[in-house]
Amino acid sequence: MSYRQLDLIEKIKKDFFAQDSFLLKETSNYATDLAVKDFDKGTAKIAILAYALSKISSKQHMQTNPAWPKAKNRIIFFLEECSEILRKNKQQELEKKLDKIEKSVKQVD
């Protein structure tokens, strides 16, 4: 199991729930550094996700959109699934789930 990736996902989930775009951006930068140093595709996808969520969280029109609470809860649910996948040490499944979250984020934005 990648404890580092699990920690990143948990932090992203917490910061996204709080809609703290600044902390999400910091996490994205940190994850990007890790991904580059370790040449790790999974961590790179996590960095991209954190960045996308930081951008969405900072948009006022998103937070006033009536569909936002449902979309936000769906993303948090997917992040919880990512945590479970990492606990089970299923890296390939994680990458598929991250792709699914990416599609969900694109639909919201």
C-alpha cells in the first residue's frame, strides 16, 4: 500500500470538503514534486486531481449552482473509494477510479 498516496487522498478529501482551494493547491504542488522525484504516474494523477478541485472550489458560480452539493458529495464519495482502494493495495484500480473522478469533475465544470 502507498501510504503517501493514501495521505494525499485523505488530505484532498478533507480540504475539498472544507472547500479550501488554497490548501488543495498546496497539496497539488506537493504531490507534483513527489510524482516528479519518484516518476510516479499515480501520484501525478492525484496532483492533477487536487489542482482541478482547487480550481473548482475557488469558483463562486460553482458554489451557488443548485447542482453543486450533489456533485460535491459524489466527488467526496469517489475520494473515499480511492482511500479504500489504496488500503487494499490495488494500484491499477486506483488509476481507473482517478480517471472516473476526472470525468466527474469535467462534467461539473
